[in-house]
Amino acid sequence: MPLPLPSKKAETLILKLISTMPCPPLLNPSQLHSPPPTSLLPNCRTIKELKQIHSQIIRTGLANCPAERARLLSFCCTQHSIPGHLNYARLLFDQIPHPEPALWNSMIRAYSEHDSPADAVSMYIRMLASHSKPNNYTFPFLLKSFTRHVAANLGDGFHAHAIKFGLSSNHHVQNALIHMYSVSGETDTARQLFQRGWKGDAVMWNVMISGYNRRKQYDEACTLFGEMEKENVDPNEVTFISVLSACAKLKDLEFGNHVHHMIEEDGGKTIPNQKLQNAIIQMYAGCGAMDIAWRLFETMGSRDVVTWTSVVVGFANVGQVDRARGLFDKMPKRDVVSWTAMIDGYVRMNRNKDALDLFRKMQETKIQPDDFTMVSMLTACAQLGALEVGEWIRGYMERNRMKMSTVVGNALIDMYSKCGCLESARDIFRKMNSKDKFTWTAMIVGLAINGHGEKALNLFSEMLQASVRPDEITFIGALSACSHSGFVEEGRELFLSMITTHGIMPNVAHYGCLVDLLGRAGQLKEALETISNMPMRPNSTVWGALLGASRVYRNVEMAELAACCILELEPGNGACYVLLSNIYAKCNKWDEVQRVRKMMMDRGITKQPGCSLIEVHGEVHEFVAGDRSHRRSDDIYFKLEEMGRELKLAGYVSDTSEVFPDIEEEQKESAVYQHSEKLAVAFGLLNCKAGETVRVVTKMRICNDCHNVIKLASELYGRHIVVRDRTRFHHFRDGDCSCKNYW
DNA sequence: GTAGGGTTAG
């Protein structure tokens, strides 16, 4: 029977005892009759075998032979596949009375490769305390592990140490320092070191180019590659891979082509290996040149998971998401990146249900989703308003102790606020200890679309106080907060401060917010003036804001102007005809109503079927107006009729003013009563227990009648009903709506 | 017994 292995504690004691025991006669390997135990190391696969070799070393009296000891320690430090290798290395190391610099370096490297910069640093400090001097190897090992945070806080100090110990002229140390500064985000400092460094071969150039890539400074990466050409330094495979990656990110096909030609005309010096071939395909795919990428893919000798993923992503990015899926299904091997890329491809094409389905398929495999997967999934949930799935994902991450990075936190805030759960969104926001501009922006937008304009603006001030620089999206959030809450003056000031204080030039969307803000406040003339003074061509959103305001304030002239401009830009915009005819109807201009109706018939304009979504028990249900396809359709229409009867008793009168003018008067009432929003709400009332919030997402602007019905239903059934429409939330409670009847 | 650079996804 094999002896039981000693416990950790016993092991430490044994090792201590051994080190204090009288030594066996000191030998060196040449005095042995058989090969030294360390010659067995290349075949060592488990911690048990490692311990056997170690005991042989002790038994043969080689334990104090520096070379044998070093061989064992070095082996131990690098065996990442053996669990516990690092702790065992540390135990060995701690038994050595005066370790030489190389042994300290080995330990520092081991911690560094284990992604434990704190341990690597503390090893370095112990090294200094024991009067060992760092050498040329020390800093490359140490600095390699630095995260952004560590590099930003300790980087300068270690740079100073390197100088103090006279190591700063060594190429390896210089490269390590450049790498470290680019990790910390200080590419300018990195560049200064680069300028002074030795640039005879490609390595330092590679460090600098990849440093720029790391900080998304792709232009600089390409420019530096150009300088390298001028200086006649031969790029190698690594250089090509980095610069092609930069081209892909920039979508710079011309420069990418140039690099590809350089590789081909390299006179055989660079024979593209798998990684370089992947980088070439990925460059073409990234630039959207799928014909070339596909040709290269087809003629490629061997394809790995990266090759496949690159073309899958490429097709998804040019909108051919079904072709991407076809390839994905054919992949011989898929890893977490390929799954996530495909899921994300669906999300970006707004095929969120497909994304959810694919995630379920992924869970049938052994491949674990990571934080990237979760961000894509949370985005899908946000777009669908799928709160239950979103919450499940949050729980999944907690159960599996997954990394809660800032990006994940941001996605959670976005998911919660787009599901109308502001409290949960704010809870995540409060708990996040590192907030970036996206965190603040997500929360500001969340507050704004949920009707908390004042809180959104307060948070915007807090953001400025925290010295986080807002970007153009933050201003969209802040401006729409003003607009939704009627803060006209604040909005105007904000718009000006955007240019004067923050140096951000407003784009067409910002002007849209401004027009909306003025229009909602009834300042139609000012709104029109704003449009005519815009430095760019107004788009249909801008005119749409004016049209909406004209409807509320019954300004026929302005409405006609706005509608004409929209139809000029988008002749097939059915909603615009409807809105215009509604305005005519409200002003009793029936001839005009008929004229618009005829115009639509002549031009063959039909109403695009808008749909509404509701998530029940983790499943997303989709409805279009008059939908009979749902498996519980009969129940839904029964519920709808029951609602109708009860609401009529409570005083409800149907409002058919916004019905598409292509149907006869007597059918209008039933048409309006089968709107997808109502079907979804009825389904929600059928399936959600008393006290549960009913949450519906609709892709359109909610109509007056639906708004009335849901308001009454919230009172009649004592329910909180949340409807997210195209631009904002309606929180219906006790017969009232958070939008204050302006949307 | 120890050194440097790279590809796929938010």
C-alpha cells in the first residue's frame, strides 16, 4: 500500500526538519554512480512524482548542491500543469538560506506567470531586504505581470529602481519598461523610452506597436510601422500580426493591402505561419472585404479555431449573420470566443432571441461562458426587456464567482434600466467601485428614459465632480433628461456648455434632442429656428421631433412642413403619413385626411407590422397586431374581451384617432383593440401573479388608445405595468403614467 | 537553473 501523502502542515514541518538535520555528505552529481535525480525531471508530470524526485535529491545528499537545487526549483516554478506547483516552489525556496539572484528571479517569474503581481512585487521587496541585487532578468519577469492598476501606481518607482541598479541600458529591461508604460496607459512615456532605446531589430518596435494597439491607438501603430520601413528595420511575423490587427480595427483596407503585399514580396524571409495567415484573413474580414477573406479561407492549408472565428465574425459584421451561423455550425471545434462571437453577432443584428437560443445551446456543451459572453447576453436582455433571463445571468455569474468587471457592471446597469428596474440599476451603480464614463452614462440614460429627469441631471453634475469626462452619448442622456422633464433652460445651457466647456461638437442627434426639448415646451418657432440654423442636414428624427410637437400643439402648418421634409428623406415612412392624417383629423380637416389616405394608397404605403415583446418565465413572447399565432391565442383574446368589458364599465371609450387611415370606420375600433401592446399586456395579466410587475417592450411609439387602456388597467387590476416604447418608458400605476401623457 | 514582441469577442 502506498504511504499516504503528508498534509500541507506536516510537509512544511518535514522540510524544516530536513533543513536543520545534519547534512548527508555533500556530493555533486559527478560523484554519483547513477544519473542525478533531476535528470528525471523532464518526465515528471504530477506533484507526487515531483516529491519522489525531491526525496531522491535529499537521500543522495544533493540537497545542498546549488546547481541541483536550482534545477529543481526552476522546474517547479514553470510546471503550470501541476496543481500546487507554485506553493511547492515557495516551500523549496524558503528552505534556501541565501538564494542567488537567479533563484529570486525564478520565484518572481513564477508569481508573474501566475498573474499574481502583488506576490511578485513582495518577492522583489524581500529580495532587496535580503541584500540580493536585481539583475537584467529581474525587471522583465516582474513587470510582465503588471495590470493596469499596478503599473499606474508602481510603474515609475520600478523604473527608478531599474535606473538605480544600473540596468536601464539593457534591451530586455527597456522593452519591459515600454511594455509596462503602455499597460498603464502612458503610451507617451513609453514612446519617450522607445525613442531613446536601441531599435536595431524588430523587437522594440513590436513592443511599441502592440502597446499602441493595447491602448486602441491604432493610427499610431500604423504610423510607427511606416517609420520602421523608413528606418529600414526588417519587420518580422510579430510586427506584421500587430500592424494587420491595427488595420482591421481601423478598417483601413488600403494600408492592410499594402502590408499584405509586403509579406508576399518579402523574398521568403517571412513565411506566413498559422497566426500570420489568421491575421491576414482577419484584416480583410475586419475591413468588410469578405470576398478576399473568404478566398483566402478556402485556399488555406490548415484552419484553426481563430481562422474560423474570424470569418464568422466577418460575415456577421457585414450583416450576413445567417451565413455566419452556417459556418459556425460547420466549425470542427468551437471555443468560448467563437460561441461569444456568434452570440454577439446576433445581438448586433438585433436578433436577440436567436442570441438567447444559441446561449442555451452553448450550455449543453462543456464550454463555460466568460464575462464577454455575459456582456453580450445582458445586451440581448436589455434590448428584449428580458428581465428574468437578465437576473438569471447575474445569478449565474455570482454562483460561478465570475469576474465582475466594470464592463459587466455597465451591462447590468443597462439591462436593468432598459427593463424598467431602476432600483436594481442604481443598486449595481452604487456597488461598483470602479466606474468609467460608460457606467455614468448608462445610469444617466437609464434615469432619463425612465422619467427621472432631475435625478439624471444631478448624477450628471456628480459625474463632472468626479472628474469623469462625459462624451457625446452622455450628453444625449442629459439632454433627453431635460426634454422628458421639461427643463428647457437647463437643456439650452447644457447644449451650449457641451461646446464651450467640454469641447464636444453637437451631432445631428444632439440637435434632435434640442428640437424635441423646445417642441415639447411649445416653443415651436424656436424649434424650427434651431433646425434652420443647424450646421448639418437635419435627418428624419429631427423633423420627427418637430412633427410630434406640432401634433400636441395642433400647429397644422408646422406639421405639414415637418411631414413633407420627412417624406422627402424617407418616402416609405408609413408612421409619418399616419401622424399627419391624425393632425388633420384633430383639426377637423377631413379633406386633407382623405388626401393623405389617397396619397398612401397611390404610393403603396402600408403599415409595417410593429411588434411587442413580453418575457414570461424566461421565455420571450412576441406579438404583432391581430396576432392569432400564439399557442394560447384563445385565452389571450378571451382575456382581452373581459378587459374590454370591465374597462368600459370603468368609463373607457376607445380612441381611434391614431388608427391607420386605410381601413373603414366601423373596423377601426376592433383594429385598435388588437394592437400588439394590448395583446402582450393581456398575456402578461394572464401569466403574472398578483403583485408582479407586467413588463412589455414595444418597437413602436405607443398609440393613444393603448396608453389609455393600460392606464385604466393599472388602476382596475392594481398592477404596476411597465411599457418600454421606442424611446422611453411608461410606468403605469394607479391609473397614471410616468410620462405625464407626453410622449 | 533565468530574458523581449503577436491573432479571434464587449
